[in-house]
Amino acid sequence: MTTTITLVQGDITHHSADAIVNAANSSLLGGGGVDGAIHRRGGPEILAECRALRASRYGKGLPTGQAVATTAGRLDARWVIHTVGPVHQGPDSDPALLASCYRESLRVADELGARTVAFPAISTGVYRWPMDDAARIAVETVRNTPTAVEEVRFVLFDDRAYEAFARRLG
Ligand code: ADP
């Protein structure tokens, strides 16, 4: 099955998809950027499930490059898939870990049976990954990952992100 990749510009919390991916931090307890926006608009149910995950499977936090799902609360989605991108020039500044975020999110989406998945540009905000390189890794990884997801939609917040992804998509 082929996966269609689409690009839109905007706020991911205003989009509808089976699963919306969150560029979380390893604490899973919320943060700024897209993470803050998802918790604000999605409401307290998401944080409650994140806290439960911290208390059970992820006592030390969700490792960089991994992904885990919760409810989507009040968002127009069934699930939020939280993934932790690497911090550019931080201790785990490895492009393979950024690729892993996309691959693992799709693996979790497949486990859930999600058909449409919306991604932000992981690691390109507070984590400072250069936009062009992040777009290359995102598009290549989604193209090369076997999945039953029918549509992957990149929801890019600003012109710079949208244009970088559009160049990569060709
Ligand atoms: P990270 O910590 O992984 O860098 P950020 O949330 O700081 O995560 O930024 C990731 C990307 O998400 C940035 O390009 C930022 O502009 C973008 N972004 C921030 N808020 C939103 C939103 N509401 N919807 C979509 N993208 C967003």
C-alpha cells in the first residue's frame, strides 16, 4: 500500500487526523511549543495519561527516538502519539534518532490502526535542529518506512518550515 504525503501550513491542534504526533520532551509532562499547544487545546486527560505512563512504563522518561500513544482528549483525533526528538548539538544529537521518531510514531500508529497521521516538524523548535536537514530526514524516513497508514500529513507552523518540506517533497 502506498502512503500519501501531504503538507499543510498551520496549527496542528486545529487539524483532524486519527493520530496527531506531539514533539514531546522525555518527561512527558508537557512543555512549550507544539507540546504546550497540544495539552492546552487537548485538555487535562492527555496529561493524566502521560502521568500514568511516567508512573508505569517510563519512570526515567520516554527515551529520545521512541514513541508512545495516549488519548487525544478534546483534539479532533483519536490518539496523540508522543515522541521525543533529539536536541541539536546536545548529547543525543544523532540524525538516526530524529529518523527514529518518525519510524516509531508510524509503528505505534500501525499498532493502533490509525489511517491518517499528522506530524509537526519534530526537533526544529526549542531543540534547534536545522530546518532543511529536519525536513530531509522527515520526508526520507516516512517514504522509506513500510506502514499501513494511508496519509501522513506534515503540519508546518510557519512559511520557513512549509517551504523546507515542500522543497524536499519535490
Ligand atoms: P522541539 O522541542 O521538538 O523542537 P517545538 O514544539 O519547540 O519542538 O518545535 C517543533 C516545531 O513545531 C517547530 O517548527 C515549531 O515552529 C512548530 N510548532 C510550534 N507550535 C506548533 C503548532 N501548534 N502546530 C504545529 N507546529 C507547531
